Amino acid sequence: MSRVSISDVAYTAYQVDDLDLMERFLLDFGMTRSARTDTALYMRGTGANHHVHVARLGKENKFLGGAFKVATVEELEKATQIPGASAIETIDGPGGGLRVTLTTPNKHTIWLEHGVASVPEMTIRRSYRMNFASEHLRHNTAVRQRPEPTPVLRIGHFVLWVPDAISEIDWFIKHFALVPADYICAPAEPEPITVGTFLRYDRGQEFVEHHAILINQSKFFGCHHSSYEVLDLDAVTAGHDYLVGKGWNLDAGVGRHYLGSLIYDYWLDPFGFRVEHYTDTDLINDDYVPVRFVGGAHETTQWGMAPPPSFFD
């Protein structure tokens, strides 16, 4: 069976005990309400995706799963051949569409979706050009950026905590058109042991973002974080200052990662789930040679506020 081709990340979904509180945080984080029912909240970015974050009402706060978009029904039909997959189902909820539900070896839920309704794109400013010492890109134009809820453009990736990383990584690579970008390794003899793998879209010479998903071995189970792209560095820092002013819980940032090079700003939502604003990530293709990173937690940040030790549990 040929592998399922993924178009993009669609959303991550969580169960929480207070939809009003979640919406208040996500509005400050830069999302916009797309739809809301008595039992669920659907939040969007500025792009055409109907939603990039779903919160469902329930007594226990927990991660429910992650969703990817596929371009055709034929890709959904391929997915039904994966062991344990559901049949193609109609999505009963805002946006509609079709879905196949999968369960990973570590018992995470993954949805593949097609035909979800689009929404009109929102008008936002253009990314600010920067005048570097070696390259001057902005002329007769000033930068004017105040602290504000920085508009989320799209969801770019999410990270799964699993007890057995190797089985999970192998499953994703076997069934989806994904390939390793970089590896996170723990020191060991005779050679380092892989404990995490960044997976990117496998599209040959086409440049793609450094990763769509990261699988990390952990004592925890769930979603380490979901990550949302914003316009530029000014957007990251303006959103950071706004969230600080609102009293929300900063986790780590602003800083620049080593793997993927992205500029990050991590926050904890009111239920303890980690979300990230990011910009300026690496774009790579088949010419890129994956790195096997073996180092301490402090080495994962090139500059800025490094994540706390709990970030790496």
C-alpha cells in the first residue's frame, strides 16, 4: 500500500472543563472564534482553515488527538487500509467534511480529514521587512508594532509524548509520506539512542517546514505542545508582551531553537496545555542531511529564554 500524503496539520483537540476560560485565553493568544456549540469551541487563524484548535467540554482536562488534512478522498481511502482504521465517516460538527480515525501504537488518536469547509481569509498586515547590515530590505517605511493579540496564521506542528518513541515513529513513517528531519538522541554506549524524531513532509525537491510532528519518548502521555505560526519576530514579541500584561502563564520565550531554528514563545493555557507562537523556521527538502542531536537541555536554545527542565521530561 502506498503511503498517505498529508497536505498540512489541521488542528489539535483537547477536553477542558471551562470553554469560556479557554476562549478567553485563545482570543488573547491571537485566535478567532470560528464556531461554538454547547459542548465544543472551534477557534481559527487568519487563513482559510475552518479551525486550528478544538476544545470539547468535559470533566477531565486532557488531550484528545491531532488532525491532518488530506487533499482527496482517495487519500482517505488509503488510510482505511491502515490496521485499526475506521471507515470514512461524515464529520458531525461545524465545518463538516469527511474523516478517518486512526489509533497509533501508543494509543494516540489521529484524524485524517478532507472536505472541511473553508472560511474567508482575514486581512492582516504584511510581514515587516528588516534592514540587516548585509541586506537592506525596508525603504521609506517605518515599523509600527504595539503589544496586541498577535494574529495566529495557522497551526504548523504538534508534538506527541509517548512511552515508546520508536514504534510510534516507525508507524508514522510507514503509513504517511513523512521522513525524518532531525533526531534527538540520548547518550549511550556503543552509540546514542534515538528518543525523539522530527518528521517533515516527504515532497522531494519541494521545500517544506522543518517538521509537521515531533515524536518524543517521555514518562508523560499526551501532547507536549501545539505550535502556531505568526507573521514575524515583531508579531512574536508583541504577542509576548500582550500575554504578559494579561497575566497568562509564560513557559519559555522568546528564544531561538537549535533544531529547526524557529523563533519560539511558549505559553501554558489555563488548563496546563502548552501552546507556541513561532516564526522563521527552517525550510528543507531532500538535499537536507538530518542531524543526530546529542546534548543537554540548555543546548536546544541558541539564544533567549531557555525552557525550564520540566519542558524536557
